[in-house]
Amino acid sequence: MLPLIPTGPEFFINSPRPVHHLLAATFALMMFSWATPALAAPCEGRLPSVAGQKFEGLVRYVGDGDSLCVGQAADPGTWIEVRLADFNAPELHAPEGRRAKALLEQVAFGRRARCEARLGRSGRVISHDRVIAVCRVDGRSIGDLLRERHAPEGGN
């Protein structure tokens, strides 16, 4: 008769039951649950490619203190990822990065933004798969709104 509670290491090694398979599956599940989620923005829309090109929509996603996504529809495949041309926030992992993101969310998330593509320092409109643009909410530049709230500036 088998004991009710298995004992000894030989149970796990020589068991006719698939206990070792259960242990392996549990370990694999734990490893996958510890994986870091992707931090990429869900914005997949076609980016404007010419300075002065205008676009608008709701601010549907905020990536950090100076990056957001604007879209007319709920489909992320149509959202345009923007790097604000008139505000430079610290990186998200920097000491003030999360505060900068929270302030951008307060100022813009869920609101209608009207944006205009601009040339960046590189002389291009697109940088790191984002369009460089000045965006306005209620006619006011998001960069100006952030500075009014004393949002932290600095970074790349």
C-alpha cells in the first residue's frame, strides 16, 4: 500500500506518477510569469512624413513624459505615435520619469489633440519610429501645459 503523503527523494525520481512532469511544468510557468512585459507603444498607424502635415485624434496612449499616441478610432493600428517637439522629459526610468508621464497623462490623455509634424534636430520628421510634432489640446501646446504644471524637463 502506498503512503498517503509521498516521502523521500526516490518518490519524485522513480514515481510511476507524472510528478516530475508536474514539477517541470510548474517551474516553466513560474519562469514565464516572471518575464518582463513589453514596453513598446501599441501605436501602429502610418506616420506623417512631411513637416507641416497635420493630424488629430484622441490621445489614446501615453508612453512617457514626452511620447503619446493620437488616434481617430479605437484601433491601435491607426494610432500615430508622437514625440513632442516642444517638450523634453526625463526618461521613464530616470528619477522624475514617472512623474513626467503622470503629468502628461493629466494634461492630455483622453482629450482631442491637434498635431503638426515638425523637423527634428536630425532634419527629419520621424525619429525612432515616432513623428516629431507639436500637439495642442484646447488650442494650447501640450509642452506649454506641461511647463505650467512644472513638469520635469531634461533627458534625451
